[in-house]
Amino acid sequence: MKNFPKILFLLSVFYLTSCAPSPKKASEYNNMLIRQQRAVISKMDNLIASFTTYNAQDMQQAYNDLIKQINLSLDTLNKVKAFDRSTDFRDKTIALLKFYKSITQKDLKTVMQLLSKPENEYTNQDALRVSEIMSQVHDKIAQENTAFKQYQQSFAKKYHLALTLKQ
């Protein structure tokens, strides 16, 4: 009877540690969320690459593809369940994609409109404005991505994951 409290304590510790999600499950959850982010970034890269064509139709198609992917990814993420009773990682991923959508619909759309002007109407002022907007977009995205990555790293540390950079 003297050992009963010790045995109960050990069983409680064992039970609590066995209930925590495995690193494999955490890795799968991380990868599923990041797949959505990567799909959006890929389409955003395509839009930015289309800016070099100065072709309004190409830019519009790339823009439409990006908005479609953001909406698809947001729909997918909104259906994701909590992990270890928390939706923090999912919610941060959703917030990041909403940020990308905002940047796309405001800043990148403005750039696209400026670059779609006929050559004889495109001014030095327009070129300066495009450069200014793209610089701001780069800075905003870098800031948001850094904050997101910090959260992702804390998630990885908590669940004993080693993050790798995929190209």
C-alpha cells in the first residue's frame, strides 16, 4: 500500500506522455499546412514572373490562378482540425494566406495594371511606382514570413521535429 502513490504517479506520467502526438503526426500536420503555403507561393512567383512579359493577358491569367489557389488553400485549411487541441498553427497559416491575398489584390494588382499600359503610355513615374511597390511588397512578405517561420520553428521544437528547407 505504501507504493501505491508512486505507482499511481508513474502511471499518470506514462499516460500523459503517451497521449501527446508523435513527432510523425506533428510532421504530417506541419507538411500539410506548408503544402498549402507553397502552392500559393508558387502561383505568386508565377505572377511576379509574368510582370516581365508586359503582356496584360499573361499577367491577368497568372493573377487569376493565384487568387484561385489562395481561395482553394483557404478552403482546405478552414477544414483542418485542431492538432493537440490547438488550432494555432492552422490559424497562423490561414492568416498568412489572407495576408498574401491582401498583398495580391492591392499591391500586385496595381503593379499589374501599371505594367499593362501600352508602351507609349508607360512613364518613368510608372516605372518608379512599380519599383517602389515591389520593394514594399518584398519587405512586407519577408516580415510576415519571418514571423510565421518563428512560429513554425517553435512548433517543431515542441514536437521534436527537424525542419528542412525544400526548394
